Amino acid sequence: MSILDLVKQNLTPELIGQLSSQLGASKDGTQSVVAQAVPVLVSALAKNAQTTSGARSLDGALAKDHDGSVLDNLGGLVAQLGAGSAGDGILKHVLGEKRPQVEQQLGQKSGIDLAQVGSVLITLAPIVMGALGKKKQEEGLDADGVAKALREDEQRAEAEAPSFLEQLIDQDKDGDIKDDLLSVGSTILGGFLGKK
């Protein structure tokens, strides 16, 4: 199963409903944020894993902190939204300085406020990492396997939200998001290595 499909399988309508209730936001708005944010996170991770060092560092982070067990208690994770430093830390490394712009665009497109968007992202980040970690565990993937799995999802992720990705990640406005996603995704390397 692809990473995107694994994430979507776990983000059930019931869980989205619980998340929207916790936020005090509309279910449609919450679903909109989720649908657009997941491809952004997967694409940034894929770009980071393009290099050997990036793939190894990500693989090490998965082995150390993200074995997929988070997916066994998503209701508990949602109940603690905004309180987890893990999700916040992942976002800082994945989105870097782009994070405020990501949140602003998501808020505009979904109709929910920035604080609510931030809480959704903080909740989503460990779910995406958990899905990748679960795939690694179940399929016995090494660093190259993790990179390949992300690469297989990359085009689909971009296709699911192309205009969204272009607006947020195409930093030099050249219409090519690949180099810009690599720039954003590469910040993961130092961040994960720093989390000992």
C-alpha cells in the first residue's frame, strides 16, 4: 500500500469528525486542510530522500522514533492536538520558513483560522511519519527502500494538489516545484540529526 493510501486509510471520516470537533471548526474545512496538507508533507519528504545522506537520515529517524505505532491510537493523538512537540518539530524541519505561508494558504482555502490550521498540521505530521514508518517495518525497507517508496508517491502527491504546491513551494516562481521542494525538504536532514 502506498504511503498516501495508508495515511488516507487511517484518516477516516470519524477521525476527521473528531478532529473538527476538537478544533471547533467545520468538518468540510478540516477535511480540506487534511486533503491538501498530506501531499505537501509527502512531497517534501520525497525530495529530501533523493540524496543518499537524506535517505539515510530519514531512515534513521523512522527507526528511532516512528515505528508506526502512532497509527494504533489516532483517537488519542487527535485528543491531544496542539500539545505534541513531536508534530511541531517535524513541521519545523519539513516546512521551515515556509510554514507560516503554508498555514495561511490552507486557512484561505479551507475557511478555518490559522490556529486551527496549525493544530491540524501538528496532528498530521506524526501520522504521515508513522505511515512511512509502518511501511518500513512491514516491508523491511532500508534507506533506499524508503526513498523508493516516497518517490513512487511523489508524482501522485503533486498531482493531487498541483496549484497548492506551486503556490507554496515554487519559491523562485519559475513554475518548477521540484528544485524548490528539494530546498524545503532538505531542512529535515539537520533537524532529525539534531533530535538525539
